[in-house]
Amino acid sequence: MKNGPRQRATIIDVAERAGVSKSTVARVLAGSASISDEARDRVLKAVAATGYERNHLAVGMRSGRSGLLGLVIPDITNPFWAEVARGAQDRAAKDDISLLVFSSDWDAGKEATHLRALRRARVDGAIINPVADNFDDLDRFGLPFVFIGSSAERFPDTLSVGSDIAQAVRLGMDILVERGHPAPALMLGPRSRLARARFLRAVHEHCVARDIDPEILPVEESDYTVEGGRKAMGRLLAGPWRGSRAVFVANDLMALGAMIAVREAGLRCPEDISILGFDGIPAGAFSWPGLTTIEKPGRQIGIRAVECLLDQIAGRPEQGRIFLPCRLVERGSLADVSAAAPARAAAGR
Amino acid sequence: MKNGPRQRATIIDVAERAGVSKSTVARVLAGSASISDEARDRVLKAVAATGYERNHLAVGMRSGRSGLLGLVIPDITNPFWAEVARGAQDRAAKDDISLLVFSSDWDAGKEATHLRALRRARVDGAIINPVADNFDDLDRFGLPFVFIGSSAERFPDTLSVGSDIAQAVRLGMDILVERGHPAPALMLGPRSRLARARFLRAVHEHCVARDIDPEILPVEESDYTVEGGRKAMGRLLAGPWRGSRAVFVANDLMALGAMIAVREAGLRCPEDISILGFDGIPAGAFSWPGLTTIEKPGRQIGIRAVECLLDQIAGRPEQGRIFLPCRLVERGSLADVSAAAPARAAAGR
DNA sequence: AAAGTTCATGGTAACGTTCCCACGAGCTTA
DNA sequence: TAAGCTCGTGGGAACGTTACCATGAACTTT
């Protein structure tokens, strides 16, 4: 026998039970100062007795604050975006705010639909990974918002939170140098992707700083898929390749594909070919060897995006573009062929 | 220069512009029948001109329907639950319903907090993977809800949607038999998990049907982690093991760990040891060899859960427990050692 | 032709809050 | 002691909808 959804207590029920007016109850609940101890006490008791819970719909209607935020990401099923969602969710929960989550599938039409849904739900603001390449829908959005992800680059004058690709590339190049791979091959994504240019620029800067001619680095490109990485690796292996054999891959899925190609060529990773990925997807932990990679701070991005959005909603000073640092995750796909390696290994044991 | 969030148009603005009463506007928007074509036309034009969008907060307040559903899952970062969320999201969007997503981290306290948040947001109902093992919070929830996942088993008298473990096990045992592994080893999860008993029962039923003594199957157990699977596989390899060497693993992470253990023992998968997983996590596609596994219908579960919930909210007849079928995903970790194998391979080429 | 029915519409009262103004009691200030 | 101030409180008026009842016109039935 279930307890049917019996009539919910309203603020008036609480007021009557406590013998005060609804104004007083509202003040107690809002934590307002001018309340006698006695009144507060009676209200609190009445709240407990009636099981009263504030109706957020009514609150939102009257105050204009729904206590809802929107999150529009390409696909919640993608582990990176799931991390972002999780971070946003946790941060929002701290302020008693709930998140409406939508997946756009990189489709501008779906994006527009979702933005409309958010407006109707009267969210207080939204965190968006923009897919539309013009600003029309977003301009029309008419609500506070923060962009996330690298596609936000298209809109330079907008608040955004993303990962620091330049720092990530530096991190990767540094570890490669340290392990004796001063001139790794590069495996890039498609030219259409914005992140590609940033990646390449950071590599060049690193090379210039270290007095390496960027032109000597073998370069291949493909799409951000396992199959793309497999094929690109095949091409790299078929071509001329001097120096230590290491590849810095701009995407973990591609890196995983590259690893498969290495095995298919009868070579071993990392003994024959070292691979460094970029993303930090969980699947990298389960390959053999585990994929050494640079992890994007997905959760942090979610957290900061919410904070940034709340600041904006509250009218607090805004921070412009925020780039969060990435982290190296070592798992075994990077061989150490530096001069220091044997000594280091000996000292380690 | 941004278009500030200028005053939103209300139903009254639309009514004035169309020269009708707000009742008429409301009727047009609700798709009510008794409307003259002329009035409908003018209202629609006025809606377009003002950019009017229904305020869901106000609608919810008046009608008692917020157009919001809650989804409480253990962790949106877990690929299975992300699939469920995605299915639910897509299905809900079709009915213009938005989803509030929460992660409970298998923590009863967090679960209770989230349920409270859902109640305050006045969601119309909730989809819950229950972690609390008593019904108190849920009983108190006082709203329509549907359980999902195997932990729903604890509450037999409740609407729920999950995967059909018995069917999945049958599928797995059948393919194992077909490939010449009539008596595989079993690798199970911890005794505390409900799914374990169901898994084991289904295996036994299969054995009885095929006249195999279930007792001859080697059995190991561990937790649902890569490391757990690695260790359990180590124990299996160390023990006595007759017959064809195949393992039916009750969880993909464990299966991936088992695969690592096989490699560490200097053996090959699938040539020396065949592995069949259960879950369908994406990482299984990137291991080497790819993990052949039985995929749970995560997205379908999300979809059906929403449908089931909407039915319940609308007072339509409810369906009790729903178990959705799983699917075999072949990727290469299962060798064919049956008598038919050579012929079959020859015919295939 | 009177009475009933349907249709298209308008007016108004909720829904549960918060916000604002008013008011009396007790206090401080001149 | 009169005027002003603060404190604690109560009483409405919104907020934007939908639900319900009322109304008059056109039509159908007896």
C-alpha cells in the first residue's frame, strides 16, 4: 500500500500551524535577520511537522530565478563531455541548483531546439559548447551563458572555459624530450578543427625555443577516430622516418588506432614505437600497453564553467577566457631512450 | 553590443497584439478545437511577431505539471549510465520534457539529497537507480517513479526497467557452445551484487537444459574492476583446467583485466584463451584483440524508462517489471575451436 | 416560435511564492 | 515629552499561466 502523493504543504499551512503570517515564514526560510527567536523556532517546528518544501516553480515565477542551469554538450555519451557534465553537476548542486542536460550531436538544428527548451524552462543561464558557427541563435538566446570547449574559439569576445592546449603541448614535448625523443612525429586531426591550428602553433613555438627546425618533424593527419589513427600510422611507418621513433598524437582515439597499426606492422609499442596521446579518455587505461597521454581537465572545466556563469548571473566581474591546465598521465606507451635512461632505471630499482 | 535580455513577451502581450483575450491565446497554444480560423491566424502571427515563448514555470505552477523529469543514476561518467541518460534525454525531448540529471555515487545520503532537490523542483516524476536498501526515502518521495538497473531487484513490487540477464547469459552460453566451448570457466562479481545470483542461476538453467553438470565449470570471483579481473584470471590459470579454454566474464572491466593477465602469462587471446565479456563498454572495442561481449541495452533502458514513467504519470496501465534483451557484440576475443570451424572458415572466404 | 444545443469567446479566480508597504511597540534623541 | 528610529510582524499585490464559468450568437430540435 503506497502513500499516495498526498497534498503538499504550502507556506500558508506552515504559517497557520506556527500561528504567524506567511511573510514571517518566508523571512525565516530566507534567513532574514529581523525575526524573533520564538517566531523562528515555531516556524522551524511547523516546517518539520508539515514536511514543507519550497515550491521552486512558484519561487522562480515570483523572483525570476528558476534555480535551473542549462548544459548543452555534443554528447553525454562521450567520456570527455560526461566528465564536464559531472563537474558542472557537482558544482551546481553546492548552490542548490539543478542542471538540465542536453546533447546536440554537433547539430546546429538540435542546438537551436535545445536552447529554445532552455528558454522556456526559464533557466537562469546556460553552459554551451557551440556548434552553430554563427551567433544568431545565441544572440537571440538572451540569457547569460558561458561557452566551453575548443569550438568556443570562434567567438573571441565571449566568456569561455576550455583546456590550455598550448600548455598541454609544452607538457607533451617536454616529456618526449626528456625520454630522448626530441623530434617526434606528429599526428594531427582534420584541418577543419580549430584545435588543430592551436596544437600545431604550440609545437612550433616549442621547436623554436629549443632550436629545432619544425619542418623536420614527420606529420600525418586524419580524423579523430580509431580507424583514422590506424591508417595514418600505417602511412607514417611506410614513409621515411629518421631519429627516435615516437609519435605525438593529437587525439586519444587516433592514438589507440595508431597502437593497433604498430602491432599490425609486427612492431611493438613502446619498444619500437613510442606513442603519446592527447585527451585522457578512460579507454586508454585498458589498451596494451596503457596509453600515456595528456589529460584534459574535463571535470574542472565543468566546475569553472558553472562558477563563471554564476558570477555572470550575479553581476560579479567577469573573467573573459579561461584556459585550464592539462595533466600528464603515464601508462607505458612511451619508451625512455635517453642517455640517462639506464642510470635512471638502475637507480630506480 | 549585445541585445540585453529585454523584457520577455507574455501571453497578455500576444493577446493585445492579436486583439483577442488571453483565454483565446491559451486555447490556440493548447491546440484546443473551438477556435475560429481567423482568431487562430491572428494569434499565431502575434506569437511570431512578439517572439513569445510559454513560461514553463508559470504553466507548471498553474497546471501542476512542470514538464521536468528527474534522473538519478550512480555516475554519469560511467559509460553505461551515460547511455541510459542519453536514451532518456532523447525520448523526453520528443515530448518537450527536460531532464534533471543527478549522480548519486552509490551513496544513499546523496541519493536522498537529490530526491529532495527533485521534489522541490516539482518534477513530474523520476527515474531512479536505487542505492538505499530500504524504501523510506523513496516511499516519502511521493511522486511517480520508475526504477532502473539491477539494484531495482530489491523492490519486487515496483515498476522497473532493466536488462534481461537470463537472456544475455543464454546468448553467451549459446555462442560459446557454437564455438566449441561447451563448458567455459565463469568469472563472477562479488557475492553482494544482486546481478551475480541471476547470472549464476541462468548459467545453471542452461547447463541443465544441455545436460551438463554445472559443477564442472571452473569458477572464480572478484570485484568489478580491471585489477580484480586480472587477479582472478591469474588464479584460474594457476588452477587445474580441463577442456577448451574459454572464460565467460560477468563484467567487461574484469574481462579486460583477464585479457591482460593472459598476456602476462605469456599466452595469447583468443588462440590460447577465449574471453567473453558482459556489459558492452566502449573500451572493449580498443583492446587487443577487441573484446567480444554481450552488450546491455543502455539507451533502450533509458527510453523505455521514460515511456514507462510517462504512462504512469498519465495514469495509463502500468507494465510492472520490464527486461530488455541484450545483444552479442563480436570483436575477436573468442576463438572457434568447434569441429565445424575449418569448414566454416573455408566457406567464409 | 419557443426551447435547447453548440460554438467562439471573454472574464476572473486560482496556483505558491516574494516583494513592498504599513503599522504598532519599544527605544533613542533633542 | 514629542519626534524620529529600529524591530518584528502582517497584509496585500504581483508574477504568467490555466481552469472554470458566463455570455451571446447561430443553429437545431420539438
